[in-house]
Amino acid sequence: MKLNILQANMHKDDEGAFLGKTIFEVEGHKAAYEITLFSKRGKEWDYSLNYAQESGLEAEFVAVDEWLEQDDDVFDELLDAARNTLSE
């Protein structure tokens, strides 16, 4: 699978936790995706995957979620896109 990042952002909340999101497309998929990222200290990350706007095919969504779970490089690419927008 090949992805294309459309938009990304990240900020720190009042307690210093990192909150971010990256919107991306996957080649050949009907809908764009949004990954929401959270970390209390910027080391261990929780994420949630959703459709960015309109819903797509469930099989495609499941495939992307599994891809993120199995391929650290893909997850890191999406995380880095958001982290790179963080103003210190």
C-alpha cells in the first residue's frame, strides 16, 4: 500500500500531553483516513483510526488498521508528519 499525507498537526494540551492528527489517503481506497495521536510524554503513543470525512469500505479500513499495527515505518511516517508541525 502507498499513502499520501494530506494534512497534519500537533499541539500540547494544558497538561503537556501531545495531541495530533494526520489525514491521509491510501492509493486505490475510496475514502481518506484520519489518525488521531495521543501521548502523555511523547514516547508511547495511542492512536485512533477513523475516516477523515465520508465512510469508505469496511474491508479497506480494516486493511489500513492492520497495516498500521504491523508496519512501524508507516505509523512513524504518520506520527512524524504531525510532530513536524509542533511548535516548541
